[in-house]
Amino acid sequence: MLKVQGLTKTYATADGVFRALKGIDFEVPQGGFHTLLGPSGCGKSTTLRCVAGLEEPDDGTISIAGEVVTDRARDVHVPTFCRDIGLVFQSYAIWPHMDVFANVAYPLQVHRPRIAAAEIRQRAMEALHLVGMEEFATRPATKLSGGQQQRVAFARALVRQPKLLLLDEPLSNLDAKLREQMRFELQELVARTRVTTLYVTHDQAEALAMSDTVAVMVAGEIVQNGAPRAVYDRPRNALVAKFLGSANFLRGKLLESCSSAGIATVALEDGASTIRAAVPAGLSAGTMVDVIFRPEDATTRFDTVDGAIECSVERVVFQGGMSEYQLRLGSSLLRTVVHPSAGAQRGDRAWITVEPLRCIVFAPAA
């Protein structure tokens, strides 16, 4: 449905040419929810703006529902208002001099060819009903809360019944509790309308919870693309592992050669501990590797356990239904999650074990 190929974009800066996009490729099927996830400055919003027609790329092609809307080689660049899209900005861009109904109806009122007033009213009210705002149709925009403004922005984006919905960090201005609530509402809204959606965010929880597929972007490139669970559980490299969720990194030396993928022992740099981990094929004994595991994959105990890694408790962070323990192992600080009833204190000894298959091993980059 949405197909992006070879998208590149550069900007001239005081320090020279900045390559914002370096050959972006991805596809979103009809009805799919695809998220571009990455830190600030990685190029995710630039990609969305190119899809929307707000930016003209240096190279590449973009097609929406089979129609080519951007093709630099053929000098094709369809204007934004001619693309069959709905767009929600981070700021919502609600017009303060209009009431809720007028904000939502505006895209239909300026549509060419003209739409009958009765149809405009019907479609605007249907869009407001979708987001639960029909009772607020006559309320001035200045009298809306942040969550209500967001719902109006969604209704306005959907009122044209677009083939593609573009969302540029629409939840980032909300407080944590409202953001979580709106995340669920947005999921339900997209599911009801079955609109193909391209979502941009730096929030990992949003990306993992809402998406059919996630593309992790770093420095203008997509470094991994796949289902949320696959990307989280099996990151392709250390960059993805570091960005997506919390991860513990331990440097060590492989004690045995691995001609095929399997479980092997790694001697950790602290010199007193080893860990069993799933190791990819082709690594030889003596190779320095990074062993990565998530906090939730470690089992933490506070009495001696054979084969466990001994640490000391450096900090306990109570978080309601769980506590995060920060454990010192040599120069490394590890994070694990424990039930708050554990009651350990700073300076106590702790032992952790990790299932080998929950460890990810990479040879450090040269």
C-alpha cells in the first residue's frame, strides 16, 4: 500500500552537507500499522514529511496505493493536498478561532470538487463520533484539554477517509497517564477504521505496544525492521539492543570455539565470573564478545546460588508493582527487576542467573 524505495535527503548546514536520509526502503501493507522508531535526529520525521510531500527528497520513490507520488528520477512530486493522506502533527495544529466541528469539517470545506454541506456535516459528525467527541462539536477549540485536542486532530485527519494516516509523535505532549490511555484509544481507532498508518515516535513502549512492524532508525538508516517482539528479543546489533528497551552489557572472552550456533561459556572481564549464552556460529575460542540480556530476563536471589554471578546491590528503585535493582559487577552496573517484597538494601550481596537462550552475543565492532 505504501512503498518507499531508496529515499535520500541532504541539508546544507554551516558545517557542510548533512545526510538526513541514506537510502530508506520499507513497505506498509494495506491496513498495516508501521512505526519508525529512533532517537532525535535519526531521520524518522524527515521520512514521514517526505511521504506527506512536505519535503522533497534528493532521490528515491514513494507510492501510495499504487500511485507514484514522488519519483526524483522522473521529476514527479505530487503536492501534499493531492495525496490521499491524513496527517496529525505533534502540536495537533488545532485552529483556535474555530469550534470543534469547524476544525474537523475544514478539510472537506476546501475540498475540490466541492462537497455538499449536508455531506460535510454528516462526515464531520461521523469522524467526531469515531473519537468520542460528537458532544463537543460546538465547543471552542480554546476550551479543550490536551487529550481532547488530540482527538479533534485525529478526527480532522480521518474525515477525508484517507488511504494513509501519518502520525508524527502525536502523544508526546501528553502526561504519562493520558499518553497510555490515548495509546489504547488510538489502537482501537486504527483497528476500527482499518486505515494504513505510518507512525513516528522515539517512545519504545508506544512502538512495541501499537505496531504491526517496527523500523528502528539510526543516523538516517533503518538498521532493523520487523515485528515488535522479534526486534526486541533478537536485535540485529548492539545499537538496536541499546536503544530498544533496557539492556545489560557484559564484555567477556569466549572459552570455546563455535562452528555452529549453540550454547557456550563466556569468561567475564571481572575475572571471577562466567556466563552461559547462546553464541552465533563462526566465533573461535578467545574472541572478545558482548553478552546482552534484558533486566526482566535475569533471576535475582539474595543467597548463594551455584553457577550464579555474584554482585552487590548498589541501588534499589521502588516502582510500585516492582523494584529495579542496580547491581555492581566489577566496572559494570546491571539492572534487574524484582518483586518489591524482596527488601534488599544497598551493599547486600545478590546472585543473578540468566537463561542462556535469553542472552544475545555480539562480537564487538572493530
